[in-house]
Amino acid sequence: MRMSGKSAAQGGTSRAGGRRARTVALLAGAGTLAAVTVLGAQTASADSSTNITGGGASYQSYGEVFTVHDYSADGYAVVGYLYSYDDGLTHTCLNTNGEAGAAKVCNYSFAEGTAVEWQVCRRKSGVDYNCSAVRLDYS
């Protein structure tokens, strides 16, 4: 067997060592491809939530459930806006129940994988205040 100018201890390799290194590299590449293939097969979905002063909202991708919470009996309602790329409409989910009241649950039906953008705000006399950042999720 022919060796390189350096010993194996000095970083040199034999042909057998070179083949072994190439085989390990190929197997590592195959593992990466397998991981990418498995990850690529997952359904696009997301669940998220956010809070603002006096309220909050959450979006659950399975079932397209948008829930709006009003945590304060302060005269403000809490409103959630959900824009669907499926139907091109902005849907409104309004909670006027106050601190002692139940969450407002709005259930929608969009095509699987549809992008949705949503936001939650406080509302008084028809004017929105203290809105959250717009979030992007998928059904």
C-alpha cells in the first residue's frame, strides 16, 4: 500500500484511508439528504399567540381557530383581525366580554397550507388602540 509523504499521525492518508474518508462524507451527505426529505414532507402549519395590554389572541392552525381574549373590565373590547390568502378577506373576531367573560372563539375553514396574517387590538368607540404586530401563520 502506498502512503503519502506524511505519516497517518501527521495527517497523511493511505488509499484505504482516503476511501474511508470519502465513504464517510457520502454517508454524511446521504443523512443530510434524508433529513431534508423528511423535513420537506411536513405539513406547513403553525400555532402562535400574543398578548397586548388588556387582551390577547391565539391562532391554531388545525381547524383554523382564532381565539380573542379580553382580560380587563376597562370599557375596551379586544378585536382580532385575520386575513386569509385563501379567500382574500379580512375576518373580524370581536370580544366584548370583559375580564369576567369567556374568550371569543372564531372558527374558519381555509385550504390546507393557506397563509394567514393576524393581529389583535384594543377597541373603544370603534377606534383601535395598542395593536400587536402582524403575525404570519399557515392553516
